[in-house]
Amino acid sequence: IVGLALYLAFFSIGMGPATWTIASEVFTTSIRAKAMSLATFANRATATIFASSFLSVATAMTWSGFFIMMTVVCLIICVWMYIYLPETKGLSLEEMAHYFAEITGDRSILDVEGTLNRRDVDQLNEREQEILL
């Protein structure tokens, strides 16, 4: 019972909500739909593997041992998130894109965003000219 309670406590403040919160905050609007689809697929695939192997693994190492192991995994993930996950409060998606581009050295998403923004501006200018004519 203690192992289960600890697992649920650490899952509730770490892995559980983080999988959805992180994914919803870090993807820019140009890739958000596809990226969230991939993130959801990865989440559901992991949950399927976990649920499929639960009984055999829990039986092999005892139920309490299994939940204590999962507590340790959740605790490690909580510590990792506290250390490495950036604070996103008050930041726009564009600011997050710039932040991740800086820390990873990959500016390709910024180039894509710039191209899409220029295309949107060009389309707006064309519509304005059509209206004026």
C-alpha cells in the first residue's frame, strides 16, 4: 500500500501532468498540431507497453517492489524536470522557440517560422490590394 501511495503521489506531481503540459507549451504554432499528435502517440504507446507488461513485471519482482521501483522512477523524473525544465510562465510560444533554438543551436524552426510569417504577410498584402481595387 505504501509503495502504491508513493507512486501515485510522485506520478501526480511529475510524469502525469508533465507529459501534457510540456508538450503543449514548447511547440510553436507552425508545428503544434503534428508535434502534439506525435507526443500523444508516444504517450499512448508507452502507456500500452507499461500496461501490457505490468502483471508479469509486478509478479516477477513483487507488487510492493514494483510500485517502489516506479516511485523511484517518478522521483528521478521529478528531479530531472526541476533541474532541466525551463520556466515558461509569462513567455510566448515565439519566445520559447527562441529559447530552445539558443540552447540547442538549432535555428531551423526559427527559419520556418520566419518563412511562414513572411508568407502570411504577403497574403494579407495581396488581400488588401484586392479590396482596394
